Amino acid sequence: MTTLQQHGGNGPRHTAAEPAARSADGFGPAAAAGVAHVLARMRALDRVLPADDGVAVFNRVYLAVTEAVARRAGDGAFEDPAAAGELDVQFARRYFTAVDADATGLRPPACWRPLFQLRRHPGVRPLQFALAGINAHIGHDLALAVVDACRALDCEPPDLEGDFDRIGTILTGLEEGIRETLMPGPDLLDIADPLTHLIGSWSLEMARDGAWAAARMMWGVRRLPEVAEEFADRLDASVGVIGRCLLTPLG
């Protein structure tokens, strides 16, 4: 059984004592503490959110990905484990900020609003919720997280590129499992099912490439705050439009 399958549906919840939390030590002491906190927060959300809630569906996917990244860190997969851990933490903070904004009645970033607005819609399927969350987090949050990590580490985006790509390889490796686990029914979707065409319209690889290009752009204009802010706002809005399309109710 895959990691994602263990998290799917109404399956068993996680506890903070599981091995995946300990494997975060591969990031080094400071980054490991941050990653352990990220894992604990995701598991806490997993316990309190209804299993069929759209945010819960994405959270289970994100938890599986973060655990996989932590395990790879424990195996020595990253060129600069501390930097990879910092990027992982800065990335997750963007997601938690959106969750907290929604929970307190504030407006989340535009890229996240479709998921929060439609999280309980009966006509939206689990795979759509997962892809909409991934779209928001990769398409918008990842670019800003790279900039945040560069500021925290006092480095340049090219210094993070190797481990950015390694994390991307982990994501790509899990994507097929995500789609298969959340696909309705035991067989491949019928060609006439609208979900077949909807999920084929979005690419994780292209979203990652776009996030890296956006991060380099924002880093390059960081001393022009008005330009950087406008670019980030437009990125947020455009990713939100894609998310709304991914969440088209299919009945």
C-alpha cells in the first residue's frame, strides 16, 4: 500500500510519534524542528477535518508529500539539507496562512479561494479538490516560498535550484499515485467522463516550471517593491482562475 493510500478516505489518522516525523532529522537540527512542526500541524488538521472536506483531501495529499520529502532527507537525498528544510517550511507556511485566514473569517489569497469556497460542494470530486490545492500551492505559493527561503538563508535562487528539482522529482513521482488513489472506481475513467478531460488540462511539471520562473522574476525585482507586489498579485489571481476551472462541479 502506498503512503497516499494510507491517508485516503476514512483510513487511519497519523500520530506525531510515527517514523516519518523522526526522519526529518536529515534536514539538520533547526530545519528538522521546523519540518516536524509542519508535519504535526498537518496531522492535527487531518484529525479535525471531515474526511470528505475538500481541504482535508488536499491536506492528506500534502501530508503524504511532506512525509516523503522528510524520508528522503533522512536518506541523504538533498545537496543542502538545511536549505531544503527551510524551503519546505517556508512553503508550508503559505498553506497554513491560507487555512488560518479562512478559519478566522479573513480572505485567503485568490489562488486558495476556490478550494475554500467549494470545499463541501457535492458535485466536486476528491481528485478535483486535490488538484486545485496542488495548483494553488505549486502555482503561487512555491514561487513566494523560494523568495522567502532565499531571504532567510541569504542566498540566491540558483543556490536552491538543485534541491528544488529534487523535491520536484519527489512530487512528480507521487503524482501518478495521487491520481490513481483519488480516481473514482477501480478502472480508468471512461473517455466520456468529463473528469478525464479536466484532469488532463493541468500539468504538475508545467506548474513547477512556472513557479521557478516566477520565483526568479520576483527575486530579480525585489528592490522594486511595487513591481514585485503587482507581479505577485497577478500571479495569485491567474492561479485562482485555474483553480476555479479545476473545481467545476461535475455532478
